[in-house]
Amino acid sequence: AQLAHDLGFPGLPFFFSWPSAGQVTGYLRDAESAQLSEDAFDQVLDDLSRLAAGEVYVIAHSMGSRLVSQALRSRVDKGKSTAHLRELLLAAPDINANLFRTTIAPRLKAMQGTNTTVYASSSDLALMASKAVHGYRRVGDTAGGVFVYPGFDTVDASAASLAVRAFGHSYLTDSAAVLKDIRSLLRLKLPAKARGLAEAGTSPDIYWSLQ
């Protein structure tokens, strides 16, 4: 509700709640809970497709991005419709970068009419810890380089995600700069180049940076 309010979202907001422990000691349990929740999220997408809404926007954060992206990957593999899905925003995604690139991103790219945006940061201590636990770089961590994928927009939010605020992991909801950018994306439907973001990287690995 707070996110919908801050974005001035004119549509009907839905909140998908999966059984996260919400604490560091429950991290490994959360990983399996997220996996167990994929079918439930897929059912929600089925339910939304039956409503009169012509456009669906999905915003996922942290491990929730893992849940959402895996559910959508399965949906594409099964040939299920994603026609109403206009925007997919993955903020601080706690996903193995290699796994995402090879098995998930190609399926997300196959969703016709869906724009995918990744928000990442080099100040996200939570994702640094996740990398230490798993031994693999996370999509939402730019400390070792910015993750880019053809057809996706990656926004480096390092300047807007201070480590002193929730370990730099909550910029989706506590950064005015990030909220302003998402608002321009969802409400005004502006591409990255028109949202005042700085172009970075070298072709073809271009990404965008919040100032």
C-alpha cells in the first residue's frame, strides 16, 4: 500500500505475501518457502488475467524476485499466457547471476509485450552476504560488475542505496530517487534514456545509472 501510494499508482494494487521468516536466521528456510510459493503466484497471475484489467505490472524485491522470475519462467515453458504483463521490475534480485542469464532471462525475454527492468546496487550489504553464503554473484549486486542482458534495462542504483539504511537493501521503498524513476517508468511509460538516467557501460553492455 505504501509503495502504491508513493508511486501514485492509478490502478488497483495487489500484494502477494509468501511465508518469509523475515530475518537473517531464516534465510535458508526462506529460499525453500519461495520455491514452494511459485505455484501460488502462478495461480494469482491466472486470476488477474480473468479480470478486466488490460495491463499488469509486477514489482518484486530481493528473494521475491527469485520466486517471480522462476514462476514466469515456468509459465513460458508451459505456453501459458503473459499477454497482460506490461512491466516486470526486479529490485535487488537475490538470484544467482549465472543461473539467471542462462535459464531464466531467455524465458523472460520471450514474453511478448513485457518490459523487464532490473535495479541493482554495489552498496547492498545483504546481497554481498548472500554471495558469500552461496558462492555465486547475485543479479542485484553490482560490486563485481553490473549485470546486463540484451533487451532488459539494468539501473545501477548504488548512489541511491545507502548502506546505513537497512544494509542498503531497501532502496525500492526508501529511496526518493528510485521511487521517482519507477514512477516515470510505470506512470509516464518513459524509456530509460528519457528518465534522466546516465548511460554507462560499453556497447553492447549498456546500463543506466541513477545520479
